[in-house]
Amino acid sequence: MKIKTKQLSYEQVMALPRPKPRKPLRPNIILRTVLRIASIWDLFPTRFSYTESRMELAQGPCLVLMNHSSFIDLEIAQKVLYPRPVNIVCTSDGFVGFGKALLMRLIGCIPTQKFVTDVSLIGDMRYALEELGDSVLMYPEASYSFDGCATPLPRKLGVLLKKLNVPVVTIITAGAFSRDPLYNCLQKRKIKVSAHATCLLTKEELKEKSVAEIDALLDEAFSFDNFRWQQENNIEIKEPFRADGLHRILYKCAHCGTEGEMQGKGTTLTCHHCGKQYELTPLGRLEAKDGETEFPHIPDWFKWEREQVKQEIMDGKYLLDTDVEIGMLVDYKAIYMVGNGHLTHDNLGFRLTGCDGKLEYTQSPTACYGLYSDYYWYEIGDVICFGNRDRLYYCFPKGETPVAKTRFAAEELYKLYKSRVLTLPKDDAEQK
């Protein structure tokens, strides 16, 4: 899938009018039916099925929280929830393109900026629930899972649930990640996909439980591990490309500690610095071809990398310093490619400069709990994205830059500052 891009100067982009806020629309039943029929072509080969529990308690408008593994998630939601009218909270770049914003609104989508504080989103969700009488679907992880495990949820999500005061439904998939993991270069595997929908909380249960208890329930619901699920259910993935791109998440050699010289190709993960090789078995485990297997379980390796980044931060050694190509999102007409720049990320946050000195943007590490980074974004390249309600910057690093490491760093920096383990020179400087 591609996205419309347009070359403009930074000055021209900054002068463009911003789109006016619009209230959500009730999703058009004809369009929803067409989408449901069209999704058969994707779901049928997966032999998709789903189960339900306590769904009889989710009468009327409710909030649906779903895990985010691959593009097929939206088609799964349409299958499980149809014909219930549902407004879908989705990333604003999904609205980009000729006529696409109108189409997305007609099927009930509500745009929002990923990992950007957006108070108006809560108002839009309440409008959909209370005025339109629709349910609302959102992906609380806000980004695809990199390693098949849940990405961090925003703390005190229970506060939002209490404010909305509607039943809470969760939809958790199994197999969607294994079929099309983000790192695997958009190559689909032959995997059965299923989902389970449950009413996690009724309105009465929401009132009875504290915010901390609600957050604990959500953490439990989003505590999946897709590689563990694959192994426990003895599901073999025999495709000869199953390790392609694996270095996007396993970017640091667990044997010699070198970054940026890993390569996942075919069924093998190789470190080109020390020569260590691992076979990715059909059951999704890593086995060293010679010597010790440091991390047979891929999510364990991924967690080790996170701890390595955290230690770099604590030692004051963490630094991303790279040239980038810059795209900007300020409306729904296109992603505007404004030229080249330079991106740094360290303990003080992001600093982006470029466009012949006209662009300078900084963002504090406490501005957001997470970071939107992605692989082969709309077939352009690996991306690091941040910004504010007025504009988003899409930074495409030149050369080998592990965007997963940047996401780790953003998440760990936020936690360290919020817990006062680290302190900023000026605590009130969120972003500019």
C-alpha cells in the first residue's frame, strides 16, 4: 500500500491551511457491508473464526479495545462486530489522499495523531457514543506490535474508561501477528487466524473498580505473546522467508554486542561482525548454528535490547544522530516531502533540523509516553514520527538506523523522567 506524497518547500507547507475539526459521522451501513464482503478475500485464506464471552452484557454503545498486530485487524473487527455501528479511532495518515478523508468519515473513522496529546479525541469519542449511539473501536497500543507482545499501554487508561461510562469490550487476536509480522517485509504466511471477544467490564463494574484495578485488568488482557502461542499450539511456519527482516527487531548481536550488522534472510539471522548465525525454526525459536543460543525466545532478545538501551540512557551514552529525509503531515491532501535534515535523539529528547536552516523542532522526552516508528512505511522506508496537533514530522533515516531502538529509548526516557529517576533542566519545557 502506498500513500500520496508531494514535494513542497517547508515555507509552503507551513503556510497551508489546517483542516477544520469535524464531528464523527455514523458509519454508512452500505459501505460497511461492502467492506465486510471485500474483507472475505483476506480472511478466507486464514480460515478465520472467533469466540465470544459475556458479550450479552455489552448492550448498546460500548468501547472496543483491540490489540494491533497487522493490517488484517480492521477486517477482523468488521467481521466480529457487524452489524453493530462502530466508529473507529485511526491514525490521521489513513485519511491522506484524494477523496479518502470523506470515505474514511463515511465509514465512521475518527482521525487522531499517534502519540500526540489530543483532548478533542475524547470529545469525538463521547459524541459518537452519546449522540450517535455508536460503539467506538480503538487500538490502545496505538502501534503495531514489533515482537508479537503487547506494546506499552498509556497509564491511567482507566480514567478515560470511567469518563466514557460505557461497557468495555476487548478483542484479542491469535495468529494475525504470525501471519504478517511487521518486520517480515509484508510477506504473508499461511496461518490460521482467530479472535476472542469478551465484555471485560460492564458499566456497573466500571463504577465499582478503581482506576488502578481497571488498568490491571487491561494489562492482563493485553499480556499476550504470539511466539509463545505459536510454540504452545505447535504451529509450524515453514515459509523459506520467515526470517527476512528479523534484524529490524533483533538489531543488536546478543553474542558480541554489535549494533547494525545483523541480517535476517531466508531462515537465518546472521551477525556480520562476529559471524554468529541462528536458525529460525518452523516453531519460531532461534537455535545457534554453533555455540550457545543466548535467547531462543525472540521476545526475550527484544527485552534484552530494551534493557541495553535503558542502561545507555542511565550512563548518559544514548544517542541517535542521523541524516533523514523529512515528510510532513499538516492536512489530508498529501504527505509533503520538504527535503533533507538531521535528527538527534538523546536524554533531552528529539531535535530535528533541516530545509536549509528553516526547520528546527525540538520535543521533550516527557511530551509523550511512546513513539510512532514503523518499518517500510507505505513502501517509502523505515520511519520515526513525532510532532504535535498541528503537524507531524516523518523522518526517514538514511543508512542503517534501528527505529526499534529509538522507540525503546522514547518509552524508557518517558518512564525515567516521570518516575523522577532523571530530571530535565526545565521540567516545564514539553515541546516547541
